[in-house]
Amino acid sequence: MSTLAELDTEDDLVARARAAIEEVCDPEIPVLTIADLGVLRSVEVTADGEIEVTITPTYSGCPAMDVIGFDIKTALAKTGIDNARVRQVLSPAWTTDWMSEAGKAKLRAYGIAPPAGRASRRALFGEQSIACPHCGSHETEKVSEFGSTACKALWRCKICREPFDYFKCI
Amino acid sequence: MATTSISFTETPLLNLVLLRADDALILGHRLSEWCGHAPMDEEDIALANIALDLIGQARSLYDYAARIDDSGFTEDHFAYRRDEHQYRNCLLVEQPNGDFAATVVRHVLFSAFMDLYWRETMKSRDETLAAIAAKAEKETAYHLRHSGEWLIRLGDGTDESHARAQEALDELWAYTGELFETDETERAVIESGVTPDVGSRQESWQKRIEPILREATLKIPSAPFMHTGGRSGRHSEHFGYILADLQYLQRAHPEAVW
């Protein structure tokens, strides 16, 4: 059994690690932290007393995972946590439902239309109406099913004429 | 090319995982050849994105293969340090890109199959495969829709685009029989509930693509002849060229990492 003092230390360590990791952003959408995006799954202390951070990719081939892992380790090293491990898991699979409401608001303010509705095959394939993140109009059209990254599609607003990225609802 | 190829002990599970990984890697590599050459910017981005999804799926599978094998190899050893006869990908995915119509036809045929496969594999008794399937399923469905819409546009387009799409379908159809082949070792993992029996899914697959072809005004060729060999490591002439390109770096600079 652990003593109370040991538990306190562990909690403190996790809290310190969490605070450091809160600052880590997605390299391709720098306004979102990995917590906003739902890519950060857990921060735990392992049996050997080290910090283990678990992350999950948005898409199978997401090229940002290695950079995110590196940024997590750097952020932890800055607070004096040196031997952290970053683990990638696939299950349960990430969906846009893991994105926080605060994250969706940040996306919109950044000029990216956030995923509309809850993730499902129907949401991915249905013809939804996507609000323009610039002027709010629903008079928009899809330009391309693939955008600047695997997780986005390219849309255009018919009212303000601005093109914009839409974060696909998967 | 001084670096030797790896040798490893084959098991039914390892063979299955490598077969799926090889399909994804080789098609991902083929699609990446379009980068900078696609008929329009949006499609250039789309093909590169689809390639990225496939290579991502391949990485997850090779990484799993390395864990099954458990003799110190990594995903890179399985991707880059095997010889031609050790790759079990189907012949369809190694066919040259041809024109844009041929790439689209190949992708419809393959992704309609994988869409079925991944959806069923989400229920696999193998937890890792089920997890990989749950990620890949949504990506593959999106690829199928994208390539399906293009096939309709091309088939039901101009005389020229229709003729090219039909010609590609006539040629590539003869590579689809292989998708439904199973062998002795695969039977073991089918019986243990690890993988669906693809041998009995040909009808569902054809039902999936018939509405697309109908709308595209294209005809399914009545060619009884089907190419075979990829699943047992007998590849077409094109495959050696792919490996020369794909493996050059790891053969010249073994263990190189980013």
C-alpha cells in the first residue's frame, strides 16, 4: 500500500505534467491544444514512477503524431520531468466527438469551420449545410473533399466569397 | 544493394497482417506517384491525402507485424527489407497508374472491397486488428465515395472520358478475382474469428459497385479470366520497379531514420 505522502507526490507530479502538456498545440492547427482536439487521452504515473502520456491519431497517417510526441516531451522537460514516455493508442478510435466545445469555438475564430453534428457514417456522407466561419452564412459549397490536411475538406462561401477549410465530421 | 533481406517465421496471423499491410503500402506508393502530376490541384491534394491514409494504415499493420514476429524487427524492416516474393499484396494495387481514369477505376474496385473488409474486421477477435479496422473503416469509406463520384463523372462524361474509363475497367477487372482468394494459412485465422472469409464476399462487393457503374454508364466486362499470383508472392513485372524505388534508401543506408 502506498503512503499518503507518496500519493500526494504522484498527484502533484501528474498535475504538473498535465499543466505542462495543456500548452502543447497541434502543429497543423496551432490554435488548438491537443486536449481541445481530443488527441490527448491520459497522463499517468507508471509503476516505475515515470510519467506516461497517451495520445491517439486523428487519421491513420496523421503526420503530426511524431511532432506532438516530441513537443510533449519538450514541454515536460521544461518543468523538470525528463523520462516521460509517449504512447500511441488506436482504440477507442478518435472521432470528432472527442473535440471539446471550446476547441470548436477556437476553430471557428481561426477561420476553420468546426465539424457539424455528431460523428457517424451519415455525418461523414450526408449533405450537411456548413456555416461559413467568416460571415456565418449557410450559403456555402464544397470545393474539394480533401483540404490542406487529411482531416479537412475545402469549402467556399457564396455570400462573402471566401474559401475556408471544413474540419470533416468523422 | 548490399543489405540483406530479413527472414522470419511465417504464421497465419503474421501472413494475414503482412498481406493487408502490403496492399496498403503498395497502393499508397502508387498514389503518391501522382503528387505534382494530377489533372488538377484539388485532385493532386486528394490523391496525396488518400496515399497518406493508406501508408498510415500500412504503418499500423507493419508495426503489429513486428510485434507478432517479436524478433527485434521494426515496421521499417517489414516495409523495406523483404524481397519481391515475400510481399503478398494483390496484383491490382501494383498495376501502373495509367491515366487518371485507370487510377480511379483501380481505386473504386479496391476501396469497395476494403470498405467491406474493414467494416467486418471491426468485429475481429483480434483486438489490435479490430482497432486498426475502426480507424481505417471511415477513411476507406471516404475514399470509396470520392473515387466513386469521379468514376460517375468520367463514365457519364464525354465520349473520350467514357471510353477511357471503360477501357480501364475492362483491363483491371481481371485483377479483382484475387481479392477473394484465400489459402490454407488464411483459413486458420478465418476459423478463429480473426478475419472475415473474403472468399464468400464477392457478391456483396459486386452489389456495392454495381450502382456506381450503372450511374457511370459503364459495363462490367464478361471476362472469365482472372490474374493470380500476388498472394503467394508471384508478382507482375512492374513490382520490381516499385521495390527498387521504395527500398533504395533502406538498402543503401540500412537502419536510416528521420
